[in-house]
Amino acid sequence: MSARIIFAGTPDFAAQHLKALLDAKFNIVAVYTQPDRPAGRGHKLTPSPVKALALEHGLEVLTPLNFKAEEDLQKFESFEADLAIVVAYGLILPQRVLDAPRLGCINVHASLLPQWRGAAPIQRALLSGQQTTGVSIMQIVKELDAGDVLTTATLPILEDDTSGSLFERLSVCGSEALVKAVPEILEGKLTPVPQDPAQVTYAAKLTKEESPLNFSKSSSELALQVRGLNPWPIATTTFADTTYKVFAAKAIEPSALPPQLDASGIASGGIVGVTADGIVVKCGADASASASASTSASASTSAGDSESLLLLQVIQAPGKGKVAAADYARSKKDLFVRGQCFA
């Protein structure tokens, strides 16, 4: 008889892992997920992506608010599972649940542990400027994301990745790693590796307070902010008393500017010009540029003159749709003029 597996998860990321397990013909005896939540303009109660997928496959679905009730604990134990797989479930599991499956509970976490334990590992990896991320399959213990790691899979972060696109790529990476790892776990072929406490970093949940762009920062930092906060909560900037959402932006070199545009004399946050590709905004100096200037003989002038430029590519005005920033600026050419500043 095939191994009995419980799956616990809630969002799309988890649903893609469940689908991979079902496609691989693993024996899923029960699915745990968060209760239906209000969604959409009508606030209609809507099942989680995991629940919707599980019901399509005729699986038993359970949605306890928590595991404080004895009947919920007993129900979990009654499945006599060999293994429980948890992917972005959203509930803390008590020790009695962790101990119920014969081989315990494992988790698919979207980072290379011990980096980025916590709620937003995909976004924090991108925001920090990492070039590589991945997934870790670990044993679940009571402490948050602190269990021994059974296996990992790495993934490069692409130059144009947003948190949304990286989310999709990691869901594929994690699903493939999970399908490969489960038989090895069931057969006891994987050796748990303890995490190094000295290497631990935490991925705090994103908040809307992180949205505003501060143009005193370097353009490379701001470009990462735009990418890391897309699709939520989205970077923002204010210009002429209007707050815009910024969906795409990139750091550019001063040498990339058309000959008629010059960033000298423009304050941080000021418009250098509008090109066919977007709105060019002056930013604070890159740390690397400042460090390089400070080692030169003319450090006193070079460091102050170093330029950092951000190209705003896709923006959205309140109540409007997303548009190319260049098109929007040209439609309001009397407003978006050289030297005018974003807040």
C-alpha cells in the first residue's frame, strides 16, 4: 500500500505543489487549508486555491481555525499518515500534530535556509539584491523555520524578476524538488542537516509603509524596491500632489542618456528628462560609486558629482490603468519638466 500523506497549504504557491504531488500519483489522504475568506468587490466567501484544487480531485478537505480543539487533533491523528507536507499553510502546528505522522512533518520554504526565515522570503531575497535564491525542504519543529534541512534547490534571480515572477519560478522549482524528495524521505535516504544559527536572517512581512520611493537612495536600491514590492504592495511616488504606483523601473547609467540630457545641477528626485523609454529621475549616489570616488585624488569633487539615475517605465495614476511612463509624461508635458521633483 502506498504511503499515506497529508497536505496542508493555502495560497497559489501551495496549490502548485499539491498539483505536482497529485500528478505524480502520491496518495494524499487529506488536505488542510485555511477557511474560506471574503474576496472580491462583493466580499463573497471564497475557498483557498488549495481547497479548490483538492475538491476538484475529490479529496477530503479540513479547515480548522486552529488546532486547539481536541476533536481537530484527534481527526488529524485518525488519518494515520506516514508524512505531512506543509506549504504556506498559515497556521502554527502544535507539537501533537507534528508528532502524529510516522515520519513527522516537512515544509517547503522559499529560501535557502537559514537565510530568510519567516513570512516574505521571496520578496526579501529580491529586495536585498541577492543574485541567487531557491527552496529548502526541511523538517518542521516548533521554532519558526528552524528545522533541519533535508534538501535544497537553487534558482538564479533574473535581472527583470519581480516578486511575482520569482514566485512563479520558485513554485515550479519547489514542486519539482518536493516530488523528487518525497520518495527519498519515505525511504530514509535523506540526511537532515542542522541550520547554522550564525547565518540566520529573517524575512519580515511586507507592509504598505515600505512603498514610498526615497530618491535620496541610489537608483539600484530603488529599482530593487520596485521589483520586490510588485505585485504587492507596489512602490509609490508623489509628484505634483498626486501619488503614483510604480510597476517597473530600472537603474541606468548616465552614459545611456541622449546627448541633450544632462543630470548635472538636478537635485535628488528631480526629473532629468523624458525619453522614449520613460521618465529619468536623479537619485542619490550608489555606494560603489561613492567608494570609488573617495579613493581617487579628486574625491572631494567626484563623490559629490557622481550620478545615479532611475528610469520610471510603468506607472499608474489614481483611478487609472497602468501606462508607459513616457506616454503619460508626454500627455502632461507642461507638468513633467526638467528639474521638477518627485517627493
